[in-house]
Amino acid sequence: MRLTKFTDLALRAVMRLAVSEQSEPLTTREVAEAMDVPQAHMAKAITRLRHLGVLEARRGRGGGLGLTGLGRQASVGWLVRELEGEDEVVACDGDAPCPLRGACRLRRALREAQEAFYATLDPLTVTDLVASPTGPVLVGLAGRRTE
């Protein structure tokens, strides 16, 4: 299974914000720069994460992005499911439906494999993802910020 770039960006943003809790809040621009991605792409991921309740944005002096309690303790499996949607690995229906769809064993096997993938991520939390050695590397990315 392959995650979309959007999900990858969102997960990296959550991880970066998880280690910035002790320091000053980061802006979307700063997170994008630390992850070396376009700000517009990161802004879309940040917006989706806000809608999921994973992070909050505060305006004004001392404002910035921060993880919510849900964001720190969210299951990575849940988060990936929410970001990726409920689409199946293969599209058997649609404009040109697969002629095997009524008797295909592959579709079920791929769906089970997809669920096994998510089940592997379910016990992990965002906090688990930023444990050492990852956390210190993420903190080091802050040095790339422009003031």
C-alpha cells in the first residue's frame, strides 16, 4: 500500500508539532520550511488536521500551531484512515468496471491486506512516533527556520 503525499505531509507536520510543544509555537510557513515542502501544500494538510481536531491554530502574538490532546494521543492508524479516506486499494467499479468484480478473490485479499496495514498502525500514537531517535532529529529541523 502506498500513502498519498498529502497524508505524508500531514503526518510529518504532526510529528514536527509534537516536538515543538516545549518551545514557541510554529507557523504553517515554519513547518513547511522545516519539512522542505511548499507552504501551500502544507497549509492544506494543516487545514485538514484542524478539521480532524488534531491541532489548533492560535492567532496573534504568541500564536501558532499546536497539537491538541487528541493530536498527541491519536492512533496513527486512525489518523491515516481519516487522511486517506475509505477508498479500496483497487477500483473495481466506475466508468470501466472490472469484469471479474462479481467473482474476484483479489479484491477481498487486497481489502484484508489494507486492514492489516492499518491494524499495524493502530497501536502507535503520535507520541510514539516522536520518541528517540526521531524526536531529536525533528527538533534539529527547527534550525532551518528563517526568522
